[in-house]
Amino acid sequence: MAVGCRPRRRGAAAVVCALLGIALLGGAGASVWADRRAAAQPVSAAEAYRKAASLWHRTPVETLFPSVLDGRGAGPGGADRTWTRVAVAADADCAGALPPDWQPLLAGTGCTRVLRATYTDATRSSLVTVGMVFTPADATAMAALRGRLPLPQGYGFADPQRAAWTVSVLPDAPVVVYAVSAYADGRPVARPRAAEEAMQKDDTSAVAQAGLGHEAKAVADRVERALRALAVPPTQEPTPEPAR
């Protein structure tokens, strides 16, 4: 009798194994389907905003600061411009990379990291530092910074050489983007001007005439657009930039 039962036992075991295999395959398939379904779910604006705070350490430098920026129509009178990256700073802590008068203003938001790069125009007559200040703050705290951050520091040139500057608090990410321009020959400037001011047609200052307001604003805008594209999911419309 014992010998006669072995084939039956083997057959039963095979059936059990087959059923287990089918169950495992079904479970794996369900898991993959669930993962794909979760990935397809739209990310909320709040979640996308929170995740954008970590873009500084999970995004390649070439994506954040492209080696070449196209400035078609970005110069005075709609002239075309091109900027080439000439330096990238190592990511830095906020105390060492930002001016002292920024520190108390960032106290309410915190400050995680600062990324900076410097560009020059095609004629190599100007330099533009562009920076990104990443914070862990929510949108409400970041909004409180708008219009309050003063003249930023450059990277690769001294403070007296700063000519024109601009600062933007992004609506889609807890990030401040700024830019400051200078003459490439290192000449000092008596009074740095806000880029928007230096771009006015009636501004006859040397900084405005040299187009350094346009340089700072255009470089900042292009870096900002790239960052906002990374921060906003494809299914979500970017938040309109607040009027400045």
C-alpha cells in the first residue's frame, strides 16, 4: 500500500506546487499593477512642492546649470544673447554663501543649501552669477520673502563689482533664484541697480547702457524656468509667477 500511494502523493504535491506558482505569479502581477497605478496617480501640488526641496542633491548639475543658455531676444532692444557657463561652485551652506543681511530674513524659512554658477556672454564682457537657495519651508513662509531679499552676492567677483541684480521666490518650489551681473574686466560699480530698473528705456546709467540689467534678469529667468519644469509634474500646470 505504501508503494502504491507514492504516485498519488507526488501528483498531489505537483498540483499544490502549481497552485502556489499561479498564486505567486498572480500576486506579483497584482503588485506590479498596483505600483503602476500608484505611479500614474497625479501628484498633488503640495506633495510636488515638498519634493522640490530635494532637487538640489538629486538633479545633475548640467540640468540645473546648463553649459550654454540661449538668450534669444533677451538683450536690450530684443537682441539675441548666449551665455556660457565658466564656473560652478560646490554646493554650500547658507551662512557661507549668502550675505549677512539675508540671514535674518531666512530665519523663518530655514535654509538647506545654496547652489551657484557663473556665466559669461558671447563677447566675454560681462559675468553673471546665478544662485539657487533651497529651503524646507512651506509656500506660505516662502511667500513672505517676496520683495524683501536685498542685493545678493556674486561668485567669482567681489562685492564692489556687482552691477545689476534680481531675486525671485519661486511659486512652485521652496527655492529662491537670484542673479547678479558684473563687468568682466572687474571695474567697480558705485551703485548696483535692480535689474528691472536697469532695463527701463529711460535709464541712462552705465550699467543700463551696458545691458547688465538684461543680463542678470535673462540668466535668472532661464535657470528659473528649468527648475520650475523639474518641480511641477507633467500633469500639473505651473503656478503663475506673482507680479513683482
